Amino acid sequence: MAGLAVTPLRVVAGHRTDSARWSTAALAAALLSLAGGWIHFAFVSSHWRDWWAYGAFFLVSGLFQGLFAAAMLKWPNRWTALVGIAGNLAIVGMYVMSRTYGIPSGPHAGIVEKATLVDLGCTAGEIVLVGILLGMVGTTSRRLIINLLLVVGVALWFLRLTNNPLV
Amino acid sequence: MELSRRDLIKVGLFSSAALMLPAERVARTKLAVANRLPQSKLPEPFTMPWKTPPAAPKTTVNGVDYFTITQQQTKVNILPDRQTTIWGYNGVTPGPTIYVDQHRPAVVRQICALPERHPELGYNVWTSTHLHGSCSLPQYDGYASDTTTPGSFKDYRYPNIQDARTLWYHDHGVHITAENAYMGLAAQYILHDPVEQSLPIPHGQYDVPFILKDVMFQDSGDLVIDDNDENGIYGDVVLVNGVPWPKMEVEPRKYRFRMLNACVSRSFDLSLDTGEPLTVIGTDGGLMPHPQPCAHVKIGMAERYEVVIDFSKYQPGQRVVMRNTSPKNNIDYDTTDIVCAFVVGSHVTDPRNNEIPQDLNPNMRVMDLKASDASVTRNMRFERKGGGWTVNGQTWEDVVNSDYELTVANPAYGDVEIWELENPGGGWFHPVHIHLVDFKVLDRNGRPPEPYEQGPKDVVYVGESEKVRVIMRFENQRGKYMMHCHNLVHEDHDMMVQFEVGDGGDDPIHADPCKGQDKMGPLFEIPREDNSGHGSHPGGSSTISVPAAAAPAPRVQVLGSKVKKTKPKKRKVKVTRKPKAKVTHKKPKAKVTHKKPKAKKPARRKVVSSSRGRS
């Protein structure tokens, strides 16, 4: 965890070193983020036609994920990872809301969108990305975030299993 | 750097919620389709008895008819051995038939007592009730974005100034009309007038509502709701008045059937297995000028035909089957080629009104219109564009984004216009409904209209690669009205636009929005001098509403957005104007001033529940 500089993948006597793992993680995070960004960019125009704010959301999401990928390669440190976790969780949160409670605002407010393979795949990628990034932050931060995710997960399942109209 | 097993479980709990809850709705639909009730478990055709929808209780006070209708979720036995969750007006589907007389206005209180979320699909529920065939004011026309949410109500006022006709009321809530209507929110509304009543055509028990609908059941008995990737909802069970392939005992005489296709997406081509004709005497807008004997009648969604069948031609005990030669581009099943059966009896209880006169309604103004009367011809192109359903490249979303200003046409009050309704696609048909007006079908791809279309219409079947010309006069009301495809899935996604008649019409959304049930006062007050009960029908007192103390506050929603009632906040949306309908000025009349065509703007489209988009 100590060496945070960009380190090429290294294998020592058939075993990966910590820094090699770190580099692999950073590379994987960057690739996943890039893929997510690309998917968001691909849907900017169609959503923009629906409402400019929908398009703007996709544009910002795509920009964020694209820039994050670059940042991850350039500055693969815990602060970058924290930013990535926050941003991707925000995107995942908006996704869950739009597919359960409904779109929060705009001309389609309240309408629950259908999930498709593309968006489920993208969200799964973002969750894996968050998992990777969690391994790159400090112990305290990690515990805090994971416990927060636990609370949100339990709350979502509780609302669903009690047939609460929120989900 | 690695996550512990405990950490993974915690993250996994969140991940499962984030992925499984969004996928649940799609999975449910897939499971429901997979769980479709097999044909072997469906009732045998022509074994279930005929039913007629109940009449809605009416109270008449000071020359106004009052009705109270509650939109409810209930479980009913459509199938003999299973219960089905439906949404019904007063808890039945089809809902109660409203009977009214010409020149007597009606007020229908629609109370939305549905759940806040759809039980299966989970969407937020709202409704808007359209009286289809009525020249209602804009705020009572069931404008799609003038929604009523659960816990709210709205008093709809209907003028009933038109000629006798078969109307129907059904849901029109923006983006969820298909699902709401499929769940059961549809019913007939029958308007009588002295001319129609004086004709010796079948009346009373021989004047029969005939509401067609197709559904598909899950093994549990609940409905399968699958819109086939926004193409349409199709069922394998044909219901007539809510009964699967019913059998009707008839007397050997003439019957008049008020046929309504209340399906979401299915069209029918109806005929009798005996080869005898169906004599069409009325269309959407009322009686035709003359009866039309037809070997078959193609009926698209929302179309109405009043059809007389003469059972005196048959032997007692003979069974006559109504068949469906399905028009193309429906999804057909082994069980959708039959509709119902009639078993002919031997005794006529009432021989009166057993004729079909050659002149039915010679005074129908719209049928006198000629192409040369029109000052303007507009082209309306219904097509699939960029994954969405559009009209001249526009969608209802464009209307919403323009703060409900965008229109495809602005005819002046009293103008006569020809609209060319064009379907360039070959893979689908569009029954096109123009609100407010009755129109006359001039031609179809240059050929004369079908014999059964030669009456006043408000929906016309625009088939594959067809161009249908209709002519109409814009009268009775001013304001904004919708035009859309009546494949309700197409309408929801988003083949609906609006036009504006004249200037200064009422705002369809804000002129009289829904109110919370805590504000629900009496629907009417019986005047003191009328306390004797004169003019009131039995059961009327039950329609006097009492404010409900614990009812939730109203939620006024416009297109799903919460909108302040007092000063609607305008979004800062830069709207570039769409090209209006192609207008050909033929004979500009001196008194008519046409608005300047608005600036052209690039074509846009809208996908509501994008199958491609995310977040």
C-alpha cells in the first residue's frame, strides 16, 4: 500500500508484488471507467433529444469516467480512488432510482424506466470498479464506505421486501 | 489492499440490490410470458354466457346528469377457475355504460382509488379520462398530461351536443395509457337523440354493447403485460364485454351491436361463418347516411361500428359464429380467429323496431363536406424514426418540452381542412384518432373508402403504406387537442401531437386540474323544490360525495413532474421549433387568416423507456 507511484507490472519469482497488484488494479479501474464513459457518451444525443438535462447528465457522467480513467493512470492514489468511488456510486444511485422509484425530475419524472442488458452490464462494471477502488483507499475510508453501502443495500432490500412504493 | 470476505458480503448486498431491483420488472415480464396460461387451460370457446356491462347509476338535477365513477383495483373472475387483478371503473371491466341524452349536459366524477404503484410493473400510477367521441372542452378531454393521481378526483363536464353515437371513456394518462387501459379502464358511453330514437332500428334489449378486447393470462390468472419492445400488447384470449369467446342466446330477429375495439394493439376483421352480411348502420360519430351491408368489417383500435345482424334468417337452435380474419401485423394465436357465437332461439318477444331504413341520418353535416370545401390540406406522416414513433417527426415529448405550445396545426374556428394521414411503414398499421372533431374519409390511396367507413368517424385505420385523406370542420370548441395513433403502445412511445383550434381556448392542464379527495364536496345539490325526488333516478343519493377527512393531499402531476398549481414554473428549455405539417393552401378564404409558419427546426425524436439508454 505504501508505494503509490506508477509501477509497471512486475513479477518476482513467479509471484506478483504489491506494486504489481496495485498497477493491475489501477489499469483495470481505468479500463472499466473508460468503458463506462464510452457507454454514457454513446447515449448522450438520444437522451439530449428527450430533455437537455438528461443529455447533460450522460455527458457529465461520460466525461467524468473518461477523465477518471486518465487520472487513475496518471495519479493512482487513494484520493483519486475516493473521487472515483464517489462519482461512480452517484451514477449507480441515479440508475437504481430511475429503474425503481422513477426518474427524479424532468418531463419523465416518476416514470420507471426498463432495465436492459446494456445498462445492467454497465452498472455491473461500475460496481466492480468501485470494488477495485475500495481496495486502493485507506482502511478507515474503506470501512466507512463499505458500511455505508451495507446500510444502503439493506435499506433497499427492506423497502422492496415490504412493498414500499419507494422502490 | 484486498477486501475481506465480510467486506465482500457487505458490498454484495448493495450490489445485488443495485442490479436485481432494476432487473426485476423485466424479469417479471419475461417470467409472466413464460408462465402464460396454456390453451388447454383456457375456457372452451362459446361456453361462457354473454354479459352486458352494467348501466352507470345516474342522478338528474336541473337538467344535468350526474355520475360518480371510481377507478379501483379488484380481483374478478374473467376465467371461471382463476381470479384476475384488474383496474375497473367502479371495479368492473368493461366499466359501467353511461347512457345520456342529447342536449343534456353530464358531469362525471372520476375518483382515482387505484394503488400508487402498479402491482406488477411498479410504475407510478396516474390516470386521465378521455371521453372518446365527445367535443368536450380541452380541460375535460382527457388531455394526456392533465393527470389525476391516486387519492384525487376530477369532475369531467360533457356537453352532449352532438348527434346520437357510441362513445367510450378510457384512460389517457401520459406514457402509461396502454397498461392502464389493458388493466381494464375502458367503458362505453351511449348518447341518444330524438332522430335515432324515432328510427325503427333495434332499441332497448336489442341494442347491445359489444366491447372487444384481447388479453393474455398468466397461470396465476393475472394478466401478462408485454409490450413486445414497444410494438404492442397482444393477447391470445378474445373477450367480448369481458367474457372469453362468449355465447349469446338471441331471438330470431334483428339485433344492433355497438361494436367497439377496446384492444391496446389488436385489430380485427370480423365476419359471420354463415357468409351473411353485417349491416353497418353507424360509425364512430353516429348513424351513417345509409346502411351498408358488408361481408366483413375491419375494425381498428378505438373504432366503433354499429352493426345489425338479422337472426331471423336462421333456423332455431342454429349457431352463428363471428370470426376474425386477422389483419396483417397483429400477433396471432390459434385462439384469436374466433370472437363469439350466437345461438338462435325460436321466439321473438318484441317484434317492434326490427327494420333497417334506407335513410338513417341524412343531416349529418360532416358527411356533406366535399374536398372543394377545404381551404387547407395538411400532411401528417406517422412513422418510426430513430427507434421512436413519431408524427411529422414530432413526439409528445416535444410538446412537453415546448411547455405545451408546440402544435402540428392551428386551424381557425370553423375552418374546413383536409388532412392526409400517411403511414409509409410496411410493418405496422396506425388507427389514427383526431380529438374533438368528426371527419369524413375521402379516400384511401386514391380509392374510395371501405363501405363501412362511409359515416362520420373520429378514428381511421391507416394501413401499411397507406395514405388516407379525411376532411373535417374544426368547430364546437377552441383550444388544444391531441392527435395520436390508437395503438396505445405507439401512443405512449410517443406517437402523439396536438393541434390548436382558434385562439383563446382553455388551458387543458390548468383550467380545472384534479383535486385531492379531502376537497371533494357534493357532486350536486338537490334544489329544495326538487326534493320530492322528481327527476332523480334511484341510486342517485349514493352519488352525493362526502369530503373524506383522511384523504391525502392532491398531487398535481404534469407528465409525471410535480407542478405548482398557481404559477407553473417554466423550464428554461430552449425549444427550436419543429417544421409544421406540410400545408397546401388551396383556396384561402377571405376571412381566414393563417398564422405564419413557425421557424423550421431540426427533426427530433423521443424514446420514453429507451431500450437503449440507461440511468
